[in-house]
Amino acid sequence: MAEFRWFGHNCFRVRAREATVLTDPVGRNTGYAMGKQTADIVTVSHDHPGHANLDAVKPEFALINGPGEYEVHDVFVTGIRTYHDPAAGAERGRNTVYLIELEGLVICHLGDLGHPLSEDQAEVMANVDVLLVPAGGGGVIEPAQAAEVVAQLAPKLVIPMQYATPKGDKALGALEPFCKALGVEVPPLEDKLALRQTDLGETMRLVALSPE
């Protein structure tokens, strides 16, 4: 079983049998205040302060911060080069999308993706079970584009990130436009998500987590 918790912005902790993975450790400039975390693996999509707060993670973790194929604690991670803007990084730099394979699940963390996926990129990201997608615009894909990426990848479960909440990211858009673009109602917030591969159905499901 994999347990998902969201610490705000693009930061998730995924606890599984194999290891604990922390994505994009959130910086205080986003408005969120994450307590000190323990993780076996930390992924960083890009080195902006809101995504690379490594001081918030206790020492002795494996850091993955770029494209490539990695295996740590029986967790397989694939980093895919993308960009933070539609101009191939000329405006905001590069971004790494991560595929994280654990507990029989393929989790895709889009980081600060700033452009639609090419056919080649979408092909590499095929067979995604859980998609962690920025939903509030503001320097990344806009909500309608985020919905298009969801349609491209056809995940079984979607968890939005990087949108305005009462705790942080107040300069970003709310969750409602993304849900409207997806054609679904805004779901009630959940504190955490415990997920097995067998829990996934044929119909896509949206789960919104409350930032811890």
C-alpha cells in the first residue's frame, strides 16, 4: 500500500513498503511550512526555492534532480527532460518530470511543466496510474492545458497540486477551473490517500488532498 500526503505546492510524501519518497520539498516562500521530514528518496523537478528545500529533509537520503533512470531501495525512478515554459526553457529554465514505480503503481509527478506534452513525451509517460498535476496556472500549464495533459496520459487517478489554498499559493488560481476543464465536480478534501494497485478502476478518479 502507498500512502500519499500533500505538504502544499508540489510536495508530496509517498510512503510505501520499499521506501519513502518526497517530491519537490516545499519552501516557505510558497506560504506552506513543512516540518522536518524523513525520506529515503527526494526528487527535485527544478532548483527554484519553492521546490528544492532540502534543509527540510533529514540527512541520508538519495537525491534525484535530473533526467535519467535510477533504482534506489527497489524503487525505479525515470526523470524526463521538459521545460518550465513554452519556449524550451528560455524564460524559466528546465523542468524534470518523474515516473516513480513502487507498490505496483506508476506515479507521474509533472513538476512545473510549462508546455503541452509532445507525442514522444506522452509516449514515454504512458501507463501512468497516478498523475500529480499542477492545477492553478501561474507560470506553468494553465488549467485547460493541465486537463489536456490528463487526457493525453489517461491516468486512473489524478491528484492536483500547486493551486491556491487557505494555507498557501494564494497568487495562483483555485482548483475549480481545473475541475471544470476536466468535467468533474470539485471533490471534498481528504487528509491522506492510502492506495493499492487493486483500488484503481477503469474510470478516472480525482482526489484532492488537504495540505498538511
